[in-house]
Amino acid sequence: QEMIIMSLTYYKPRTKSQHLRRSAAVDIIEKEDNYIVIANVPGFTKEEIEITADHESLSFTANKVETENEEKPKYIHRERFSSTLSRTMTFAKPIEAAKATVTLKDGVLTITLPLAENAKAVKLTPQEN
């Protein structure tokens, strides 16, 4: 079984004003000619998500930050505030990052990463001499 290496990031803020950073929940599906990465990024817009990929890895960060200009109501209780979701993964087979497709729907980020041509399995047939 091939390995996919993923980096997990999580730390809890010390005070309510600090930024919360968490790892996104991710599923990775390997098909014959691509990897499909499915990540939960609830509450983030496409403008708040940054994705980078190269021939062997994928990283994404979803960042929601309150601006200083926002009028802040007087909260009685608050659990929703600035936060960041991030994830980095390295794949066992090389990918063609330039041909990746990305969709964001209902808080679910789906990234399809085609395998590089030299990474795809080919069927070989013995020749008679």
C-alpha cells in the first residue's frame, strides 16, 4: 500500500482575541488517473482559501479574519471568531498541479489532481522472440 504523508496543525488560542488555527478534515481518494482531495471548510468563501501545489504535494489554507473596521456588537457568549484551517499533504505518485481542478460547494472543497503521465500504470504485454 502506498503512503500519503499529511501534516496536521492544531493549536488552541490562549485568549479569546487570539486567532484559532485548526486542521481541516480531509478525505483523499486515489483513482486510476488522479487523486481527489475532499476537505471540509465550512463558513469560508473562495476568496478566503489559498491553494498551492507542485509535482508531489498540495497545501491549502482557509483564513477568516475580522477586520478592525467591523462594528463589534456586545457579545453575551461567543464561539465563532477569526480562524484558520490548513492542511499539507505529499503524494506517493507525482501529480500535474497545473491541470488540477478545484470546486467549493456548501463548505466542501474538492480538488482533483491528475497523476503525471509517467506516474500512471501501463499494461505491458510480453513479445515473442
